[in-house]
Amino acid sequence: MDQPIPTQDPYAPMNELNTRVRIIEGKYNLTRERMLLINQNMIDHYKDLNSEMKTIKEDIGEIKETLEIIKETSRNLVKEMAFFARKEQLKVLEKYINMWNPLNFVTREEVLELMKKEKGKNATRHKRG
């Protein structure tokens, strides 16, 4: 009845622990590399966002400047519009123009020519009479 006790390798538990530690270290290294990649991606994304925000701020500044110019131009237009003639004022002017009928006005040259003709007629009348 003496059965031989199977002898186990005394280093077996140590080898098993060593294998498990290596597996855990491998997983840890893989996780560490993934974390570094994620961090690098986040940094790149952060830089891109900052660049875009800077561009957007510059665009907003330009838009504000343009809007201010438009506002100033609008204010000037409104001020100038106060000096425009009203419809009623134009109608009064139209009445005066129609009454005077400037198309019937004569030029200085035409008046001088008419005066010469009249002088010529008067001179011939005095000679006859």
C-alpha cells in the first residue's frame, strides 16, 4: 500500500504565476499604447479645434467691422434723405415751371438778333415816313 506519491515539479506554481504575470503585463502594455494613441488623437483634435476657433473669431471680427460700416452708411443715408425734396415740394415746382414755360424763353443771342431786326424795320419806316 505504499503508493508512490506523484511528484510534482516544485517550480510549477512559480511558472504558472510567471506566465500569468507576463499575460497581465502584455495586456497592460497594450492598454498603455492605446491610451497614448487616444491622448495623441485628443491633442491633435484639440489643436484643430483651437485653429478653427481662431478662424471663426477672425471671421466674426470681420463681420462685425462690415456690419459697423453698413450701419454707418445707413445712418448717413438717413441723414441725407432728410434733405431730399418731398412730393409736395416737387408738385409746387412743377406748377411754377409749367406757369413760366421755360421752353418759350429766348437766348441772349436771339434777343440781340430780334433787336437788330426791329432797328432795321424802324429805320426803314422812318425813311418812308
